[in-house]
Amino acid sequence: MTTKSNATLSLRDGGDLIAALPHLVGFTPVDSLVVVSITETGGEAAVGTVMRADLPCVDPPDMARHLAGIAADHASTAVLPVVVAARQGPHSGLVASLESEMAAAGITVPHSLWAPDVARGATWRCYAGCDCSGAVADPDSSALGAAMTVMGLVRHPDRASLAATLDPEPGDDPGARLARIDRAARGAPDLGVIDQAVLAAAYLDLADPPAPEPEIPESRVAELGAVLATTEGRGRALELALTPQAEVAERLWTRLTRALPAPYRAGPAALVAVHAYLRGDGTLARIAVAAALEADEDHPLARLLSTALGQAMPPEELRRIMAEAVGRSAGSG
């Protein structure tokens, strides 16, 4: 998993870095290797791509090469690896391989850290022979956490709770809803349905207090499910990801992912993945791609995104490709 952060992080010691991991990853990592990359622009350093891998690792040298390649592709000047696991020793080989591969790529590793968990007061240690150690700061009161909350980014207690945000809604009758969508799909795709739904969702943002997610009439659910299953509908929805309406559209796609039955939920799930990818939220992007492919293993957009994630394509590159495709479409229209 890779996440593009572009966050400014003030660190006093390893305890601050480890406390920031839930905010950088999007959930509290367990049994994980988290590699925080640092980039420098104009003499200022900032958090760049954040990578996470499950532990234990089957092939440490291969994993180390893969992570070093991603860090190099993202122009990282330094990385800070953190092992979160019950014991420090079993992962020493992985850390050594990672430090060696990063050095070969010209990337500095100031410290490689270990902590048994990401919790206030947990003891962290450094893998080097410098005897660095200390206590993990409080993740709930970190400056980074407060900043990301202001930005509207949500931190989940674990990966499972993040994945649950896309789970099908309980109590729905998928058979009846599927029949309505099938009927709606018999006609020509009406792209205006997408724009109308996004506009309605945007109006809800103006409510006091704002509605947490768009409410969609049952007839509109069927219409959206049908149109998003078409090439034309996907194209229009992808255009929205590059506009100021992107945030509203992503909430709409999230709602539809929960509301629609398979195979139609693949469409909005893939769109959630696009939005998450463009924001640098690699964790949610992977979860959404998995949900899309579970609903429709041949969904073209989901398969494309799965490949992009596997190759660690930078979000900026995906945005460029999408912008060029939208430009060509507009020019031929």
C-alpha cells in the first residue's frame, strides 16, 4: 500500500513519528512495516509517500527492493522505516535488507524504528546500535492528527473498519433493486442523471448541520447504477474527479457502493478507488478496487487501477493521464 501525504510533520523523536502513523496510514497499523518517505523541495522537507506492508514478510529481500524502488520513483531523499510488531528481533533481516536497498538507491535511512503497538506510552527502540529508545506519544493529541482532522481526513481504528465503510447496506432487498437497475439499463444512458445527483448532494452540504452523506431516492439509485455501468457514464464520472465537485462526488459513489448489488456496485466502487488514489489514500484505493473486482472481476476501470496500484503509479501520473483523456474526449466531442 502506498499513500501520498504531502503533510508537514514536526518530530522531536521516534515517539512522535510512531504516534503519527495512524494519521499517515489512515488507520492504526498492526503487524506492519510502515516506511515514511521524505521529499525535499526548495530546501524544505515534507512527508511524501507512505508505504505499508503486512508482517511477517515472506520474502524480505524482494520486499526491500520493491519498497526502495517505490521510494526512488517518488524522488524520496530519505525514509524512516517503522516496524509495528510484538517482537523486534524477527524482523531485523527485513530492516537490514531495506536499509541496504535504500542505500543502493541513494536514499538515506536516518533511523529504523520498532514499537510493539501504536499506543501512548508504548516503548519504541531503534534498530541501530545507538541505543535510541523512548515512549510513543499520544496519537490522539498529535499535531498532525489535529491538522488532518481539520482537512476532513478520517482516521479509522483499524483496516477492517475502513473496509466496512464500503460494505453493502443491511436490510436492502438486492433482488428487487437488481431488477429495477436491469430495467433502467435497457434504455440509452442518460448522463444528466450523474450531474443531477452530484448537484443534489452538493445542496445537502449547505444544510445546517450538513448531511453526512447524500440521500438518494430509490428510482435514482437504479438510474445511477445503470448509467455507471456504461462507458459513457464512467467517462462522465471520471471527469468529475478532476473538478471542484470531486469531494461531493466521492461521497455519492461511496453511498452507491453500499446501496447497489453486484455486479453494479463495481462501478461506484472503482470510482471511489479513483478518488482515493488521486488523494493519495492508497489503503482505501486498494479496498475499493477489491470491492469492485469482487462484484465484477472483469470491470475495466477496476482492473486498470489494480495494475496501477501494483506498479505504484504516482497519483500525479494518474491525474495527468485522466486529464489528457478528458481533453481528448472534449476535443472530439
